Amino acid sequence: MEDERIDASGEASATAQPPEQPDASTDLAELKRQRDDYYDRLLRKTAEFDNYRKRTDRERIQLSEAAAGDLLTELLPLVDDLARAIKADADAGDAVRKGVELIYKQLLDVLRKRGVKPIVALGADFDPHFHNAVAHEPADGRRDGEVIEEFRRGYMLGDRLLRPAMVKVAKE
């Protein structure tokens, strides 16, 4: 209800009553809404941080695997050369041959400890994801597309291909 007052000019003016005091239930509802809003923000930020942590962990692992993969890829030709040296002339001397075999085994152990696994190619079906066909040859008693000879061994690092196997494939 408005009160009429007469001001200095003699005119009547209406004055508004002071606004009503908000009741306690309105304040409580507003506080609950704010609390829920802050809690929702906290949950979202926590989830964002957790996703960030997981993503950075994945990226760190991928980066270290890539760096290790580059080094291991450079070591693979050494493994090939040692394998050829072992298969080479038996007249070179038993001591030299045993020394080369020992180095070859140690290098393979290092690669195995780092998660490098050879790709089994002989007798497998040709798979362009893991094999590099450098020759095709008709072969009796072999399936079409079967790997019949391996020129260079392929290697995997976990699920990542380090180097495809260089192979000869049977054809009809």
C-alpha cells in the first residue's frame, strides 16, 4: 500500500514501501542452487583434469616408444649382418663364429627386453601390413599367397611395426 505525502511544493506524491524482506526459504533455495552449481563445476573440472592426465600419460608413452623404435630400427641392420656372418663360411674359424654368435644372442636379448618381437613370416599368408613382397614364384604344394622364403626378418615393437619382413611369395 502506498502512502500519500505532501512535498514542499504542496503536491501529493506517492512513496513506495520498502521492498519486502525475502523469506528464509528463498535464501535457502538460492544457496542450494549455488551449491549445486559449484559442485557441478567441481565434478567437471575433476573429470577434465583426469582426462588431461590420462592423455598426457598416453602421449608420454607414445613418445618414448617412438624414440625407442627409432633406435631399435637402427639396430636391426646390425642384427641382420650378424645373422649373415653366422651363416657365412664355416671355415672362418670356430672361435670367430662363436664370438659372433655370442654377440648376436646378446643383441637379440636386448631387443627382446625392449619389447621387440620378430615377425613369423615363413608359411604365413602374405599380409602387406607386415610383409614386403620382393619376389613371386610358382611353388608346387604351396598355397597362393603363402610366404615361401624370408630375405630379411621383420620386427614389431608391441603393436607397432618397426620393419616389415622382406619375403618371397608363392603364386599359382
